[in-house]
Amino acid sequence: MNKYNDDLAEPGFKTVTKRSNPVSQQDVANLAGVSKQTVSRVSNGLTNVEEATREKVLAAMSQLGYRPNSAARALRSGRFHNIGVIMFNLSEYGNVKTLDAVASAATAAGYAITLMPVASATEKEVTGAFNRLSEQAVDGIVILIEAHMLDASDVHLPPGVPVVIVDSNADSTYTVVDADQELGARQATEHLLALGHTSVFHVAGPKESFSAGHRADSWRRTLQEHGTEVAEPLYGDWSVESGYRAGLQLAPLNEITAVFCANDQMALGVLRAMHEFGRKVPESISVVGFDDTPDGAGYWPPLTTIRQDFSELGKQTLAALLHLIGGAKPGGRTIIPTQLVERSSTGPVPRP
Amino acid sequence: MNKYNDDLAEPGFKTVTKRSNPVSQQDVANLAGVSKQTVSRVSNGLTNVEEATREKVLAAMSQLGYRPNSAARALRSGRFHNIGVIMFNLSEYGNVKTLDAVASAATAAGYAITLMPVASATEKEVTGAFNRLSEQAVDGIVILIEAHMLDASDVHLPPGVPVVIVDSNADSTYTVVDADQELGARQATEHLLALGHTSVFHVAGPKESFSAGHRADSWRRTLQEHGTEVAEPLYGDWSVESGYRAGLQLAPLNEITAVFCANDQMALGVLRAMHEFGRKVPESISVVGFDDTPDGAGYWPPLTTIRQDFSELGKQTLAALLHLIGGAKPGGRTIIPTQLVERSSTGPVPRP
DNA sequence: GTGAAAGCGCTAACAT
DNA sequence: ATGTTAGCGCTTTCAC
């Protein structure tokens, strides 16, 4: 089972075969009987090559199995057609979904994605990842980490490299793209209020998270605007388990008839706690999530939640980054609206 | 909202700022008053540099904000310290989890990860991704696509580039790393049989999937070995929705008291169908999943499932690839064992 | 339309 | 311990 494990310790291998495909432009040129510049022209699709020559070159290329060496090309042109993504937590649905969208958009635009995972969302880790990434050949960097440490003042990214931060602080001097956390929390809260609930309890995400903070703030503000009382939220860590623990505390409290959870997973945990305690959802208590994960529709009961458009988020992120790479000035904020998805976990306030 | 959208259409930008950090070894050398070769030595941590010189160079480096140009380094050394990953479906838990593990192990070994998503698991797409990847500077490639099209005969990967295929066919001429699908399906089936169920129904994954096929085969074989009857399985597509549809068909059949689902999500769908129909789990019917997704413990009831060790899978994949890069011959299969996780969705056969 | 020359930033090989 | 030379594969510039 761990037949290779030993080698993981070594930082790279010493004895190494050279690049497997050492067919150069020169080789192609020799075979085709032209100069390597002509091969370069064909390779780059330039027009000033006679059709007959082009075909000779193409034939030689495929015969030899030529593929351009991107390192040489990048060295020469100064551009890499490669975008770095720094991520913490490849297990969170939203991040992965956003990564997926960024990657698809990047591929469509002719860019590859270099992934740089960080073990923890600390300043040191991110700075380190950033440095490794700028040593890798990237034209720009996307930071997919939502945490307060990404305050512009906290983390020192070497200037000059185009950066877009997803899901972070509004006051950043970087370019920021984000889902409309405020809107989403407002939609959830007002949906519950409109159903007749006198107040809405909140199971919040971790305090270090920007988006969790924004959702909690907006929930509180919405409640205040409607003149209803605001109870201190319970804080989770996005996990099902933490939602379950929160649900266990909430279930015995009959005066609580509506809960807004900062993500779908914690909502799932709350649902489980309600089932165990015997409180019916939505007859006795309504639950709303946030994210619209694909599983939500399969929860029991199917979960009412706030849909984040991660695809759009990813697209916009890449677009903003390409702008930066194209020479645009950093800064500015792009906000993607959210949407209420009404399923069966919410209902009218119970008659006492 | 789509302030940048127009630009996504263009394949790359025309007007482009040059690499933002044009500090070369030569610049550092000038400032430090040494040759650039010495800078190179310091940069690569070689020992034959006097301490005083090293410090001068280091000081010059940080003053200038020098970072090595990996393109030049790669061009020179023929190695990129970069591994390509071809993936379909960044939304499937197992794939993402494996990617995460591969990425972490790669980072630890000094390699970056280049992600190459494919829109569909067709031969054409994978071959295309493979080609784009070998133009990008990668030392080796991991293919994270489980589908029959990845038969060695079906897809033609240019030879020479080290490749490891995860979760694919045993007969491949490539190096293959896989979870022990057979063992997992056997564990699930025997767990149910041991509980006294006379037979076990199967909700299978899509027919194109290797792992789905392996799980179904092993389930069937286990049943046959125990001399119990085997009903034709229902086929889903891994989604909650497809599990729900299968569950709707199964719920009215009282003779079915045990269901083994090929993944957790379809099990979730089955659970929902049982709730709707009013069949109690596990009192009236037992359900087992496959994967051990983090949400499973929050399902109602908490899901008994088969745990795949995706972290180990990812680690072994990277290790195998590094071996290949180091010059090892391709071929061979590494199998990671699975494990039964017993929670509350399974119980003894109901008394009629 | 095509070719020759130069050089991107780096490291390996060979000086000293 | 440090410097000098050469050249990785490619594109850009300038000839023809």
C-alpha cells in the first residue's frame, strides 16, 4: 500500500530523465528543409508563410511529434498564459465551485491554472504560497481565501503581480470580486419574517471569516430594520457537526421558530438535531441555509436556501484578473447577486 | 455585474505589460558586486559560497525584490517542478478530495499543480487537455477521470510523458492507482447480509464509470457467493436526484429491506424518498452509501457508508508519478483499502 | 516569403 | 570560493 511512500520525503528527485520530448524547432526545420524561424511562424499561425511551405512544416511537425516548449516561449515573451490560484480548504463547496468556474473560463481564454494550496489561512502561509507562485511562471494570481487576515494591511504581497481576491474585505486596495453576502442574508431573513416569524435566530460561520461576518451583520441589520429583537448568534465552523451542536442547543427552545444558517452544511446539522429532538421542520421550526449546494434538495425536508452564483463569480474573477494583466489599475469591487431558493424547510409560524 | 464579460471572448490580450518583476540575477550581481553565477549559487542554496558573500547577495536580493524566473530555470534544466492534473467534474467529492491530497503532497515535494479541466469525459477532450498540458511545462500528468473511454486502446496519449491514472481500468498499460472498489462493495453487502437481510438491492452509478462497474460487479459476486438472489440494479448518475428517483421506485417494494448505494449522494436521495413514502430507516429498510462524505454523518439518519481514503489515494498517486518522473517504468497498480463506517442507517432485518 | 543573428534569464562545465 | 563561457528553445528584429 505504501510502496512509494519513502520517496515523498525527498524534496524532488535527483536522477531525472530529461524532458521526454526533445524535438525542437530546429529538428522540424531540418526535416522540412526550412529555417527554424519559419517553423516558429507556422507554430504561431502567422500568415506570411507560403501555403506549400506551411504544409511541409506541418507534416514534419506531426511526423516528429513536435510540441513547443512553453518554458522557452515564456522566457522569450515574458508571458506564461498561466494563472495561479491560492486556496485554503479545497473541501468547501463554494471555493471548489468557484475554482471550477475560474478554471473553465481560464481554459477558454487560453490560460492554464496553477493551484497553490495552503495548509492554513495564515498570513505566513499565504505569503509563502504567493512567493512560490511568483516563482512559478504565472501572469496573475487569484486568492480564494476568505479570512480577516487578508486585510491589505496584514499580508504583504510583493507589488506588481496582478491579484484578484475573491470573497474578502470591501476596504481592500486589491481588486475584489464577491457574492453579495449582504443581499443573501437579507433575503433569508426577510423570507422568514414574511412567513410571520417574530424573530429569526442565526447560526453564524466562524468569526475569522469575512463572508460569515457580512452575513451576520446583514442578518442583524435586517432584523433591526424590522424592529424585531436580535439574539446573539451561535457560531459554527461551517461543518455539519458544528451545525448539529448548535441545533442541539436550539431545539429545546420553543420560542425559536426560525433559524437562518450561514451555510447549507450547518443547516443540515441543525436539521439532524431537530429530527433527533422531535421538532418537525417546517411545522415547528423553519430552517434556511446559504450556498445552494447540490445536496440541499435531497435533505429532509428539502432545504430552502440562498443560491450563490459561483459560476458567475468565477467568470468575473477571471475577467477582472485578465484586465489587470492587460494593464488595468487594481482596486474596485464586483458584486454578484444572490437568490432565494424556496423549498420545503420553511413555512408559516406555528400556532401556539 | 458583467462589467468585464466582453473580454472573455478574446483569446488572451494583445497589449500586455511585460513581466512585472524584471529583476534579474545580473541586477543582483551588480548590486552585490559579484558575478551572476554566484547569485545563482546562492539562489539554489549551494554550499560553496563564502558566508560573507552569501549575505551580501541575500541583502541585494531582498533589496531588489529579486525572484527567480522559473521559465528560464526550466528551460535550462529541462524540469519544471510542475505536475499537470486532468480532471472532469470538479463537483464530485472524491475527485476533489483526491486532487487536494495530490496537491498537498506535490507542494510538500516542491511541485506545483497545473489544473486542466475538461468539459466532458470524451476521448477528444482528454487528448486535447493532454496536449495543452504537455505544451504547458509539466514533468508528469495525473488523470483523474473515471470512465471506460480511458481504456489504453481508446485514448492516445503521446508517449514519453509520465502519466498516472486514478480510478480507472485494471488492464491499463499505464500506471494506475485506485481505491479498492471491490473490497468496499463487498464490505457494504456483507454488512447488510450479516444483519440478516435476505438480499441486498443495489443503486449503481452510471454504466460508463469504471468504479461504478467494479462496485456493481463485486456486489453481485458477493451476493452469489452467499447464495442469495440478485436483482437487476437501478442505475443512477451519482446525483442526489437520481438516487431520489431510484428510491421512489424502491419504497413501495416491501420485500426490499436493504439497499446499497454506489455513493453517499444517491443514498441521500434514497433516504429522502423513504421519508416521503413513510418507510422508516433503518427499522423498515437499511441504506448504505459509499465514499464517506463529510455530510453523511449529518444525514437523517446518519449514514452507514464505505470510507475511501482519498488522502492516501492522492499521496500514492503523487508518489507513483514521482517515480515515473524519476525514470521508473510505467505500469502497475496500487490499491488503497476501504473501510466500513457504521452509523445509524442500517439495522437488523424487520420482523414481518 | 524567408533566413540569419541576437538574446530572454538561467545553470552546467570549465576555468581560475 | 568565485568568475567566464556556452547554450537551453524560442521569438523578435532586421536583412534579403
